[in-house]
Amino acid sequence: MLHIKCPHCGLRSQNEFSYGGDATVKRPELNKEVSDQDWDNFVYLRKSPRGKHLELWQHISGCRQWIKVERDTLTHEIFTTLKANEEI
Amino acid sequence: MSENFRLDRGGLINRNKKISFTFNGKQYFGYEGDTLASALLANGVHLIGRSFKYHRPRGFFGAGVDEPYAIVQMNRNNEVDPNVRATEQELFEGLEAKSVNCWPNVNFDIGAINNFLGKFFPAGFYYKTFMWPKSFWYKVYEPIIRKAAGFGTASIKHDKERYEHKYEYCDLLITGSGPSGLASAYAAAQNGAKVILAEDKSRFGGSLLTSEVTIGNQSGQEWAEKIISELKSMPNVVVKNRSQVFGYYDHNMLVMSERISDHLPKTEKYSPKQRLWYIRAKEVIISSGSIERPLVFGNNDTPGVMLSSAAKEYLKIYGVLVGKKPLVFTNNDSGYETAIEFKKNGIDPIVLDTRKNSNSEIIKEAKDLNINIKSSYVVVAAKGYKKVNSADIAKISDDKKNISNIENIKCDCICVSGFWTPTIHLASQSGNKTKFNKEIDAFIPSQSKQKETTLGSANGIFTLEETLKTSFEKGNELSKQITNKENKVSVPSVVEKKSSNHDKFWCVPLPEGKNYKRFLDFQNDVAVSDIQLALREGYRSIEHVKRYTTLGMATDQGKTSNLNGLQLVSDIENKVVPQVGHTTFRPPYSPVSIGAIVGREIGKHSKPTRKSPMHYWHEKNNAVFVDAGVWLRPRYYKQGNENLFEASKREAKNVRQNVGVCDVTTLGKIDIKGPDAAELLNRVYTNAWLKLPVGKARYGVMLREDGIVMDDGTTTRISENHYHMTTTTAQAANVLSHLEYYLQLVWPELNVNVVSSTEQWAGAAIAGPKSRDVLQKLFPDLNVSNEGLPFMGYMEGNLFGVNARIFRISFSGELAYEVNVESGNGNFMWEKIIELGKEFAIQPYGTEALSTLRIEMGHVAGSELDGRTIPYDNGLDGLISKKKDFIGKRSLYKKAFIAKDRQRVVGVVPIDKKTSIPEGSYLVRDANLKLPNPKLGHISASCWSVEYNNPFSLAILKDGKNMIGKKLFALSPLKNKSIPVEIVSSHYVDPKGERVRS
Ligand SMILES: [Zn+2]
């Protein structure tokens, strides 16, 4: 079980969090033309990297904040955790 | 029966307390402090089971967790416990155990014929034999294999025992209480670190309990006792016996199973049977010791062949002789220690040493005791079927290739020692890249991946002096870094006998003309010949060899077999062991009961149960409950002998004719506040929200980004910047997370706050043509007329002193209202509604009637919004705004979603107007086509229409829009039904929706 440092609450066990996928995906802006390809990329296509991955987690059983976690998908090492509005 | 093999004195057992137990129905006696294994051996019982594949007789091989054979089935306090190692099971009064893997009994086992058919059971035989014909698998092969395989029979009864989980944090977790564990724990404790010391066995001390050493001025055993009692008295130390750390997981989390009651005749009141500890440790010290390696020779699985360290343990801890004519077969000095122990107890052993000339303090002691030592000698084969009765021994050439002078000597046990294998399972599980140490012919931990340090013989250090020195140092160093305190203790002086080098030889060649089975993996019956075959068949990767031959698999995880297997592969391949590498060690290190893993989260405890404030009223009024997510909701209220069907029909009918009241507390509620609240709703819902006036509710549908409907519900504008959103019971948590996601990550510029208020409000839906009359009685001062409170209107009121929110919304399709009050007042509200509604014939209705009402009205719900449908499919396309963008809108332009024959919700009526259509049935054009019959759609929900008094269903049907009036068949292969049906509009009752506006 991972030990995730919530930037708001501190170190907590993984079972307080839920996973939210790739944190680098940007939603296309509202009311703008989006090509089929761009929209499919946004909705469906995700990289599955072996190594560093910036991902979203929500501290659902804690502060309910969505946070960013930089994690190694191979070793599960967590390098850094960020608040939703912080960039790496 | 008397204990013929128990010494008159010695051991750590309590000879004042005799214990009776039965094995395979026969009664025996042992003492408090025995294991089942030591007590059986004291009684001369060596035959305990049959082997996995060949059903060869099996005895005891070890004395602890490394035991590969002696697995028994226990009966304890009327509960069955399979897969118990007799070497670990402590004896208690009345213990009942029996053999596994044999039928009809251990002495006459029909499966033993496999032994004589051995050539038909080579490596990979499951894969080869049972591949063809395919149809034979289920009916013929599988049942036979199931009967023949396995280590016992699991109970089919509910396990009445209690198991607990515990979460713990500590500075240092130390796994094993041998010399390295005790020394490091002691040093760390002195520095104020929070230490957990876990010992798998009941007794602390590990190898100190059986070795002849002096620490300071005490024996090893006395020193261990002293350290343990000091540690126990320290507030910063937790000392646990019968506790095995079996898994090392990510971020230094380890899991330990504590066997609290397994050694007792029955679990004490309020006590769990076992407790699983989830321990997050800052540092982990692995002091798990080492396991003696077997030597490999013909029939080396015969009962009576066992590890020499086990024989010594039975002698020193239990005062039990594993034989009276022992043969010790060794390639190192450890065998001599066992021989010396026999000799000291009046038994004459013979030592066969594979080495030519060895000399050390230990060997000298053996010689001084006049022990018969044969150098350059090996055991070629054990003789005897159910028990060793003699051994063929031989001289071995200096190059270890040839044997000569084969002779048969009488013996009743063969104690083998092939040197020691460090127990590196935990280090390997943590991700440690282990390395091969040529000096000890074994892998030891190397680069740590997590915060883990391995000490003592687990790290390949076999002298006590070095072990204590490094362990005191490491315990001090690691704890000092955490506590920033140092209170260094001096390392005690050690007296121990020096050993000579071990022999690298481990596998005795077969004599000419003999094809004895030489076993590597005793639990899985893997012999040398199996590995040779696997390699001949082209398997090269050790992971493949493992799976093909089953070497090192199952509950044993290769504790005794792993290294010899690797060595053999290396020898055949002419490689060195490190190139072959070892297979991955997987948790658990030894079996953990399913009960412990599940803990208390079983049955009703597997999830929380939420009850509405009106729950006890429902209970008192004969409600029959149903699980709705985590909630319990009344399904129907039973009157007299009514069944579900009759009761729900009555309740639904009463709503249509008079008025009913339904507990809707469980609906998800989200409180939304902020100047941008309307903008958020406008982006989240598919329809327009910017112009909703204060005091009005609106129905909305929200999508996922892929265009699939996520949820629906009504949201009400309470005041300028304040909205009250409702969600379905099931999706409440997801919708909240969904809103938080967009507010925190995508549109942080929106000034809105959301919070769940589901449990803050109790809700009652009052529905039916007479609902306005009831509402007027509840709020005599309010104007609740159609003009005063129109459809989708909202007002606040005072319900006899209680603040209430009144929404004119309807799920039943009737004129209806929902009244919300603070949860604490829920029951008060409910009773008022029942009391004042009496004159209008009000009746409570449950979820079954609620479903009936919504289905015949064609209101879609969870069974249609099933995560596979878009708004069009649900007839909700009218709610899609063309003017604005919203979550998921772009996806609705996908080709499949705008297809002309896109699926859509329809109504379905059986042509005979009698036969109910099972939910999940397929709709097909021709009922008689061969399967797979092309499926046009499926029945999503079924009810008995109270309006028309016939069955009615909703379906999601391909090209549903153009199918109204068509005749199809509903097929339910599950219920073996084929029902002719007619497709009708999904709005079966009040298609114009006049009632809700009346
Ligand atoms: Zn948090």
C-alpha cells in the first residue's frame, strides 16, 4: 500500500485516496472547435509510461482535495506531491 | 501408548502438564510446550501424510515454518482448519488432527499407485496429459485432480471465529528474535526508538535456543530470556510471539499475522483468533535467520530423513529423539552438532561427511566423544517404504563423480545437512537486488530498495560474534538517526566453537543401474529427473522451469528446495548460479488464513450500513428492507400474508388512486454555493441553467466526457447563489468527486463551493392525486395550490415548529411533493404525514412500488442509465442544449452516437398480457434461430402495471424510435423463456405528463 503525502494533510495511506489518472491531460476549452483527433486524444488516449508519471489522486477520505503525485510506475517511488494549482 | 522416544529429562516443555490429543483418530499424549510434530515424534509416529503428486509416504522434514511435508487438517472447537503445519501447531488438550492427501487412509493410500506410474507423471504432466480432448477437462480430469490434489479440505461452513486488523506505525520493525533480532532491538530500544519485535514461533531466541554458546557469562538461551524480559518492560517496545511478518510491500509497509488463539483449545471470549497487523515502519531489520539445506540422494523423501537442525531442535527443545539409530549425513560442521547432541543423550550416531579431511573445534569435540565418523562418505539411497530402516552408503571419489564400496547399514533416521540458506524472502519482496555469495553458495541481500537492513545468518553471517557485533551496531545506528538520541550499549563477549568450511557437494550421483527418485522440492514432488527433463525440453529461464515443474511453488515457496534447484539447473547448463538467478519470492512467506486477510469486514460489516432517521418507524411497520448502495431502504411494507408482488401492487395502486409516502432520504444531496454556482451547473448539466429563477427546481442530466449519461436529478435554486442538487442514491459520491474535479482542476476560476448534505436532510415524497390535500394539512398557512406552488416550484415552510423545504417534483408521475427537514426531525415529519394523511387513505410505499410507478411512466433510472447509454438512448435528447457547451457534449457527435438506427428506450408488453418478462432478457426478431441469435436490445426493467393490470417492461432497443408497434420475442436463456412481445411507447401511463402538473 502506497504512503502518499497529501500536500494539505501530510502522509496518509493509499486507502484514503482514489486514483484519478494522468495529471498532464488538459481538457479542451469550452465553446472552442475541437477536432475529432484532439477530442479522442483527450477522452481516450493515455500514455502508459514505465517510470515517472504525473498523476491525479483525490484525498476522498481526508480533505477531498485533488492532488498531483509524481510516481514511478515501476518502483512505486513517489518523488513529489503537489496541490492542484501547482505545476511541477 | 507410552512415549518411547521422549528423553527422561531436558527440553523446554512443561513435563508437569500432560496433554492428550488424537491423530487420525488415535489417542496420544504429549506435554505443554510441544508442537504436534514433536509430540507425534515422541510417540514414534513418523508417517504423517502422502506426497502431492506420487502419494509417497511423508514424515517430518523440519521443525518449523520450513516444513514441506507435515501438513495436517485440524479440527478445533468444531471448526475445520486445513493446511496446518504440524511443526508449527502447538499442542493443546483435545487437539484433533488428521492426515491430508491420502484416501482412504495414510497407511493404505490408493493414490500411491501414482508412485508406480511415476513415468506417466513427469514434469509438466498436467499440461501434457489433460490437454485433450478439451471436453474431458470439466467432467473427467478436473474432478480427479481436485480429489487427488491439495493440502486438506476447506470447510464449507461459515467461520464463526473473529479476525481483526490493526494498523501500526513504528520506527523499527524487527522480524525474528534470534541473536541478530534481539541485539538490534535491544540497541534500538536504548535509543528510545519505537520498536516492534516479531517472532514467528512461540518461543523467543531463535538459534540461541539450540546452540551451545556463551554470551557474557550466560548460556545463549539465558541471555535471550534476559533481553526479552528487558524489552518487554520497556514502554517503547512491542514484543510479539506467534507473529509472522509474511509480506513486505510498498513504502515500507509490512503485514504480520499474529496467531492469538491457534494454540488454545478454543478462542477466548472477546478475543480474536488471529490478528493481521499492517505495519508502516521507518526502518526494517530483517533478522529472519537461515534454513538448513537438504542433501539430495535416492529416496531422500522417505519418512525418517530430516534436516539435522530439526533433529537437534527436537532433542534440545522437546527432549525428543527422532531415532535411536541415527545416521548423520553432512557436508559441513552443523551435522556434527546434531551428532554430539545425540551422543550426549546416550545415542550412538554415525556421521557421514562428504568432505575428505575436515578439522575444527566442533569436529574435534565429536571425535573426543568417540563418535563414528566416516569421511568422504555419502548416502546413496534411503531404504524402507513408510519409514527409513537402513541406508545404502558409499565412498565418494575426491572429484565427487564416482561412488564405490556401496554397503547397506541399519539406521532409523537420516539427519541431513547441506549447509545453510539465508532466509531472504522479505528482502527480496521489498525489491532488494540480491546477490550470490560464493562462499556460502547462496543468495544474500545486496542493494536495499526500501528502508531495509538484513542482519545475522539471513545476511550470510554464521558466527555469533560477528552477528552480535553488527546487530548491536545497526540497531544503534538506525535508531539514532530517527530519535537523535544515543545510549550505546557494549557488545557482550561470546564463546562459540569455530567451524570449518562446508563442502560444495550436495547431490549424490545415482549408482549404476538404479533410478532412485532424488527429490529437490519435497512439497511439490519435484525430483532431479524432472528438472533434467524440463531442460531437455528446452526450458531455460528459471521462472519457466519453476512453472513447468512446480519447483519452489505453492505454500512452501521453495524454503528448502530453491537453492538446490538452482544449483542443478546451473550444473546442467554449465553456468554459475548467479547467471541463472533465483525466482521471485512472493508473499505470503507462509500461508495466511483467508479469515485473517478478510478481517472483520464480512457480511454486514463489509460495508457501512446507512439507515434513514425513519428506519425504526419502517421496522415497526413491517417493512422488508433492501440494500440500496450502502443504505437500507424499505422495499415494501408487508400487510398480513402479502408477498412482495401483492404488497408492491397495493402500494403503487394506492399512489395512483389516493396518496402514498416514500422515504427518499437516501437520495444524494449536494449543497452548492457561490456567485458562479449557476455557471457550474450550466457546464455540468446538458440543459440551460443560467435563467433558473429563485424558488424553482429543474431536472438535469449530466454526462461523462465520453458522452455517456453519468447521473440525473433535480437541482433547486434556494436563493441567489445557493442551489440544492439531488443525485441518485448510487451515484452520490461519484457526482461530488466529479464536481470537485472540475472546480479544483479544470475551472479553478469558478467561485463555487460544493459539499455533500445527503445525511443532513431527511426526505419524504408524498405522491398521488390527494397529495396536495395532505400537504395543505401539513402546512395550513401556505398557499400550496397549483398556482401557489406550481410544478417544479419550491418553497420553505414551517411544519409544526420544524423548518421544512418543499419541492414540487415527481418521480412517480403523479402530482407529488418532496418535503425535506433536518435529519433529526425526520421521524417527526414522517409521523405527521402518516397521521394527517390518514383521512386521505395515505399508505407508505417502498422501492418496489416506486419502481413500478416510474417504469410505467417511462421515467429512466439506474437500469437504463447503466453506463452504456447516451441521452438519446434514454429519450433525454430534448434536454440537450444546442446553444451552450457542457461536459461530454463534443462526444455526442461521434458517428456511433448519431447513427440513424441508434438504440432507444421503448416500452414492452407481452402479447398474452400475462407473462412477466425477466429483466435482462434479449429482444430478438425470431425466437427459433440458432444461438447466438442476433440481439436487438435488452429488457432493462420490468413491473406489473397497476394502471393497466398487465406486465410492462422498459427496454433499450436498436432503432427503438421506429420499432413502436413491432412484434418481437423476449428470450431469457437463464429462465428458459421465450415470450412474444409488442413494442410500445415507453410512456405507458399519462404520456402527456398531465398528472404532475394537475
Ligand atoms: Zn488531504
